[in-house]
Amino acid sequence: MRAMSNKYYITTPIYYVNDLPHIGHTYSTVAADILKRYHKLLGKDSFLLVGTDENSQKSSEAAGRAGLTTEEYVQEMSTKWEQTWQKLGISYNNFIRTTSEEHKKGVYDFFTLVEKKGDIYKGEYIGLYCKGCEAFVTEKELVDNLCPIHKLPPEEIKEENYFFRLSKYKEDLLKLYQDNPEFIQPESRRREIINYVQNHLEDISISRQGMDWGIPFPTDEKHRIYVWFDALINYLTGIGYGTDDKTFEEYWPANLQIVGKDIIKFHCALWPAMLMSAGLPLPEKIFAHGFFTINGQKIGKSTGNSIDPVRLTEEYGFDALRYYLFTEIKFGGDGDFSEEKLREKYNSDLANGLGNLTARVAKLAENSGGEFQLTQHTFNEASTEEYQQCIENLDFQGALQVIWQIIRSLDKTISDNELWKFKDEELITQLRPLIEDIRKVSIILEPFLPDTAKLLQSHFTGPKINALNPIFPRK
Ligand code: ME8
């Protein structure tokens, strides 16, 4: 197995640019951001890659509708995606665009390795293609002759294409899943993939003819590389594959790749097979989370019905949105998004819970007139084993529950001991451990609520502690 290393490399899917980010994309990206921040706090050299998938047919169609050239369109849209992650405070290290020269260079290098291995051949493809999925669908998968996800009629496509010998890797993939039960998480997804690889794995078409958008096929100018084959390689090119070997070697293989459950076949079967073919190490783990609905309806660019994460952030704050997303639903499962529930959680756990506690303690500290010489805690000292275990297991809900138990118990200490009845030295003595605990809470909050954590850390520094305006005004 791999030697222990001090780096942590985590990725999110790279999203299509034919629309703007919605709450589903935000969910995957924030999950990765939580883990990036957590590992950084543990002292790891952590790298979070995000980006946009621009070589898809969807891009040129959307550009046409917008009256722009595809280049202009993808440029404009990818800027908007990047700005959204900036507005939401995502701590990414690189934003990879699949139309960039670095990416293309890496794709060509990768292609050369796979081709040398003899894993690319020319064949004829006849199939039903769903533009929403940017993938072929089988007749069996259709519901009323429509793609079940996008409710669109697939097109029949018949053409000469290049194929990747995916089926050649069937036994290697099954062995991978067998030997590394942690490779695909959660377990339900692992079983789904084992079933797919055992029963349905076929060679996959990796080129398209007659397109004027996409990376030109390296060995045949009539073809373009089919978007998934190029898109997956972003996880390598985003850390320098093909252009900066040193950085690439430092970070690859990824420690964790986060995806939604809609794209697991590509990530858990095609992607490791591509890497095996190229002779590159495999990622350690792929985690597929569930899907949000809004009032039971799938959210998505092709179906409309989106919720704008930037507006929610402006209204409730980024931390509140993060808190809601990861307390409401067990990471991995599906859930329903509701602004009403977001507001309820905001008021009960943030305004009344954390906000109220910190305001009370700060006010008492000011009233006491005391000076507090406080301890500097490292992240490890501040966090409990249970909290760390939850995050290592990607149980974000569990980790937040650990924090909120502490918050409730601190509140209870104030009420049970009727701290407001104390004065001067007695009050100072009673407050000191409470303030120390708030400081610890503010440290372990950081992966989840980074702005709040910073604010509390700077407010409760001592020696003098002033009153604090409610950090979460009631909504
Ligand atoms: O599939 N709930 O991009 P995409 C939760 N470009 N997560 C959701 C969601 C929802 N309702 N809707 C979308 C692509 N997501 C490819 C990926 S990677 C090499 C290429 C999230 O723009 C979830 O992470 O369609 C899902 O996997 C991803 O957005 C799909 O984004």
C-alpha cells in the first residue's frame, strides 16, 4: 500500500456550463470544501480542485441559443461559475477548465498512453443518445420512450467511432472493488457498481464525428474526443498532469473524489479502467452522495426548477446555508430542500443556539470586567475523537451533532448555575471554562462554518472580552 503522506487531494465533479450553479452543485462543492478545510486544520497540505466541463455538445447548443460563439459562451459561463464559488467562500486551489491548453495537453499525453496499450480501436456504434446525460442510454432504461432523468427523447446515433476497451478491465475492476471495499462509498453504490460491472460492462465509445466543438481526436481529424473521456482527465490536469510533473506527483492519487450518484458509472468503472490502462495510480476513494429534490422534484439544469445558492447566501449567510445542507441530510442519502426548513434551522440552531450562547457569554464577560488569559488550542486539542471519527467517515451530520451537544451543554451550564447572579471574581472564575470551551467550539466549527469560526476566534481572544452583537440575527 501507499506510504503515509502529508497531502490531501480532494475533487468535485466539474460541472457543465450550459446553466448556472444550483443547490445540488453547491452541495457537492461544499462537502469537498469541508473536507479540504478539515484536513488543512489537521496540518495536511490540502488541495481542492473544482472546475467546468466545457467540451460538451450542450455548450455549443446553449451558445447558439444565447447568440454567442461557443468560445464566448463558455468563457462567460465558466467565469460565472468561478465567481459563484468565490462568493460562496469555497477554498479551492485550482479551477480547471477543460477548454484550457493545459488540459488539452494532458488529455493528449493520457491518450497516447492508452493508445500504446492497445486499448483504443475503431468500431461502429449504433445507440440511443440522451443529450441531457451526454451519454448513451439503453432501451431498457427508457420510461415511456424518454430518458428517465431528463424526460427527453433520446436520438438514435449510428456512426463510426473510436472505442476504449473498457470490457477488458472487467476482472481488474471487480478485483479492485473486492480488495478495497472502501474504494466506492457508500456501500449501496458499491453494490450497484459491482452489479453493473459484472453484468453490463461494455467497451465505450470515446469519439464523435461531425462536431465542431470539443478536443480534436489526436489520431483522426474527423473526430472529436467524447466529452466524458476528456472530462475525467481533469482530475489529473487540474494538478499539473502534462504540464507540471512535480505538482502532479505531489498530489496524485486523489484521496477522495466526491460525485453525485448520477455519475458513478463513469467515476467508479470507466475512470479507474482508464487509469489502469494508462498505468497511473488509482484514487483512494470515490464517494457518491444522494440527490436533493425541491418539493419532490428533481432539480437540474435541463429540468429548470433551480434554487440560486447566491441568493440564499445573501439572505441567510454562507455559513447558515452550509449548516442547513449538512445537518438536514445524512451525507450519502437523498433529501428534499426547503427554504422554510432552512429558516427554521437557522432560527433554532444558529440564532437561538450558537448565537444566543456566544452573545450571553460575551455579555457576562463584559459585565464581569475581568481579564481572561486564555489557552491557545491546536485543532487536535480542540476536537474530540468522536468528532474526528465522524468526519473521517464522512458523517457530517454526526460531526455537527457533536458540536451542537457541546453548545447545548454550555447553555445548560449557564442556566443551571444561574451565572447572571454572580459578580466580579466569582463570575470570572465561572466564565473562564465556558470561554475556553467556546474557543474550542470555534476551532472545530471551522470546516463547517468558516466565517462564524473566524469571527468567534477573533472575538474571544481576551484578555478583555466585549459584548457581541447576535451573530445570527433572527429571521
Ligand atoms: O455530470 N442534488 O456535470 P453536471 C445533489 N460534467 N447533487 C446534484 C444535483 C442534485 N439535485 N444535481 C446535480 C456532469 N448535482 C459532468 C461531470 S466530472 C468529470 C463530469 C451535482 O453539471 C452532483 O455532484 O450535470 C452531480 O454529480 C453533478 O452535480 C452533476 O453536474
